[in-house]
Amino acid sequence: MDKNLPLTEVVFYILLAVRHPNHGYGIIQEVERLTGGRVVLGAGTLYGAIQTLEKKGWIRIYSVDTESRKKKEYVITPNGEEIFAQERARLAELLHNAELMEEMRPNAFR
């Protein structure tokens, strides 16, 4: 397993939100929408994570709108896509194993 895994929930959702170009506020909105309001990113958390993800090469700046307070859009990189795919596979394995256990012991989880 990659030493970068498991991803935190925040990093997972940021990578999910930048599979298409997205700016900071758009990422916050998309994560909140995807999680039904369960995960609400603060600006400090988001921009700290964005800096880390840029340094790791998992996301990059897609564009900068110089007329709108230098609003930046970010997009996932091929390296970020690979990490995201590995995390999806890891999570799928967890879910699969939980379902297997549930089938083996039907009353254990009910």
C-alpha cells in the first residue's frame, strides 16, 4: 500500500471535487453537497490542504482569474488520479470485506 494512504476524509473529498476545474469556494460547496452537509470545510482547512496537495503534485492550478481577486481554479493531476484510484480500491475492499462478514453472520450487524 502507498505510504500516502489512507487519505483523510478532507483530502478524499477535495480530490473528488477537483476531478474537474474548481475554485476554493466551489470545492467547499461541492463537498458540503456531496456529504449532505456532514462535512463542511473551513477556508483555513481547505487552503492548508490545497497547499499540501500542490506540494505533493496531486493537484495543480488550472487557471487564475486576475479580474476576480486572483481566484484560482484547481484540477487533479495524473499523480493525484492514481492516489485517488488507490484509495477508492482500498475503500472498496473494506466495504467488500464488511459485506462478506455480514453474509457469514447475518445477525451480527443487525
